[in-house]
Amino acid sequence: MHVYSYGASLEVIEKALGTRFPGYVELTRRIVFLKDGKIVHREDEPTEVERSANGEVSFAESYPEPSHWLFTPDTAVFRAEKKEFEGGVHYALTQIK
């Protein structure tokens, strides 16, 4: 599972995935699942630069842009925290394994 923050460029994404990434849209957060070097599922979510988007799931509390994380089945174990804010909710995932 590859996770990209909204600042990740097409070049960064394709280099990390080792394959083409069709339909790239700037300022979009992504989760991409690969199997045998091919994209089998992806989620592309719009972002709000100044605050969390309602329903947003983040994989770190704060990080420099652009960011990319790689998780395997063994390392994709998280603690989830629900954070409410005016106008919505945000879910922060902290890796525990």
C-alpha cells in the first residue's frame, strides 16, 4: 500500500510505484494498492490545504510536503483517532507495527 500526501508529483508517484499512474490530478491525496507490480485499487481524495477535509484520513500528524509512505501487510497496523473540528471530522492513523 502506497500513501501519498497532496503534494506528491506524478514523477514521485510513478518512481515509487515503478509503473505508470494514469489520471493524475494535482493536490489530491492518494492510497494505491499494487499486486505483482500493477495497480489493483486506488483512492484519490481531494484536499483542503489550510485544514483537514471532512472525513479525511491521514497517516501522520505533521509532515513536510511531498510525502510518500509504503506499508506492507506486516506494517499496515494502525491506531485510529477520531478528531472533530468545526464542520467535520478527521481520522488520524498512527502506525503501531
